[in-house]
Amino acid sequence: KAGVTQTPRYLIKTRGQQVTLSCSPISGHRSVSWYQQTPGQGLQFLFEYFSETQRNKGNFPGRFSGRQFSNSRSEMNVSTLELGDSALYLCASSSGEGGSETQYFGPGTRLLVL
Amino acid sequence: KQEVTQIPAALSVPEGENLVLNCSFTDSAIYNLQWFRQDPGKGLTSLLLIQSSQREQTSGRLNASLDKSSGRSTLYIAASQPGDSATYLCAVLTSGTYKYIFGTGTRLKVLA
């Protein structure tokens, strides 16, 4: 079974631009979560989608948004990029039903904002 | 609000040593706890998942324990090898949420 895939793997943008990251979950998984990892703040939860609905949200500004499609693939968008948005963005998928399932993480997208 | 702490922040040991990494959390109402490994510049690899009803899990040279009442988990690595060098993260899934709260990690270096 294929794992979680994220595209692109690396991205360079300039301040003020916007960016869209994509995540394809493991087949059959309906939940996709997004996390941001920076050296200063560590790994922080952005949001989680289940069956095309945002079910949970972290403490990030409205510039960070996401969506999930009917095939469970998810996209994350960051508008008006700031230097501090440079980070590794990880997505994770799980069945989404019940709290005991494992979340499987993708390889991440490394975003550099210049 | 769930907070997860990992001690030590960094650890350097000679090859062959047994070692223990610590993780503590403030809210004992958890669904599960996971230990992850992260190599530099890479994503996360799940090592062990402990359900809230379990006390420990084992995989090869790794053993993780969970004591919910005291808000602690330990990851025991037996006979460490240079290939074990990485950052180890613990993450807690709190009841009523679908998000993991991560610790800041322990950076492990095993010297040959």
C-alpha cells in the first residue's frame, strides 16, 4: 500500500506570494492533518480534515487555509507569505474514525520564503 | 492545554549502550502516544504507538512504556547503534481532539 505523498518536496517563494501544497493520503484514509515544523516552534498542528470538512484547527492566522477533496486528497494554502513561514510542512493521514488509529506522516514539503 | 516535554534535549552515547529517552505530558486524558524518529531534513517515521489502555509496546530493540497517571512515557533503546542517530519525538493525541501535540524532541548521537 502506497504511503502518504506530498508535492512538491521543495519550494522557494518570495515574501508576499502565495503557495499551495498538496497531500495524498494512504488509500482508504479519510482524515488528513497538517503540521508545521520550524526550528524555533517545533512541530505544531495546523488543521485536520475529515470527509471534506475541517474538523480541527490549530492557532495559526487566517493566511493558512486548507481543503479536502472527495477523494480525500488535501491541499494547504498560505497567502501573503512571510519569512517566518519558512518551514517543513508535514501532512499525516489516518482512517479518521476513532481516536486510536495511527497517523502516518508524509515526507514533507520544505518551503523557503526569501 | 496539553503540553509535552522531552528530556534530555540532546544525548551522545557510545555504541552498544542502552539508553532511555523521556517524555512527559500534562493532561492524562489521552487516546494514544506515539514515538517518532526524524532524520535530518526528513519526515517522521513512526516507531511505536501506545494506546491509552496499554502499558508498553515493543519493536525489536525498542521498548516504549506509558504511565498515564503520572503523565510519563519512556523510550528504551537497547544496544544502540550509529544508525540510531536521529531526533526522537513523542506525540500525544488528547481525548476529544484529532491532533497530536509534539514534544521538542531528543537529538541522539551514537558514536561508533
